[in-house]
Amino acid sequence: MTDLVFRTAAREDLPAMIALIADDQLGQSRGDASPPLDRRYLDAFTAIERDPNQMLVAVEIVGCFQITFIPGISRRGAWRGQIESVRVARAKRGAGLGTAMFEWAIAACRRRGCSLVQLYTDKSRKDAHRFYERLGFKASHEGLKLAL
């Protein structure tokens, strides 16, 4: 996994990234990768690109993830890195790419001065839970959402 190229995602990567996100049981009902891309994806990309606390990462476009750097007043003003939209191409799963992606993401959070890395994952993703626990993540909090 040392030959992977991690880079800031470009607008041209967006169709492949949306396809990765839509290529699973939950993503199929939440997204639409069919061309032309929904304008909301482009608007979201533009907002992420302009925000210095957002990092959208393409991994040779066989994987992707987003890191949001969150300032806070708890924990003595600690910054947090929140990792979301983690996807690995179906054909590349099980080869260590996910581990390499998380090692890279955690290092990026350290470089930004974060004292905590957090993520959310759907309760139905049992394999993902085991993977994150193997990386050292703890299920320490209960997350809640309100659909608007």
C-alpha cells in the first residue's frame, strides 16, 4: 500500500467519488451517481473546496474520504478531526487500502493539531464497526440525527 497517492480531490474526481459512495447498500438509497451529477453535489464540492477546515481526499480514485476540522471549546479548546464519506472501491476491498487511508487521515489530523479523531458510521455496518475498532476507535458516545 506504499504506492498509493493521496491528494486533494478535484472537481473532475466528483463523479467517481459519488459512484463510490453510491456503491453500497446504504449509499444506493442516499445518492445518485447518474450523469449529469445533481447540482447539489457540485454546490457541496464548491463549499468544501472554499472552506479551510474541510479536506476532501481522493485516493487514486479507488477510495475517498472527507475530513472536517472542528474547533471547540470543550477539552480546553481542542480541535477534532471528523472523518466521513469513507469509501473503497468494491474490487479493492480487503487489500489494506482502508487501513492506509485511515493512517493517512489520522496523520493529517495530527498535523492540524487535532487532539481527537471521531467518526460516525451507520449502526447496520457491523463490518465497518469491527474495522474501526481494530484501528483503535472506541464506541464511546451515542450519536443522534434529525432529518430535516
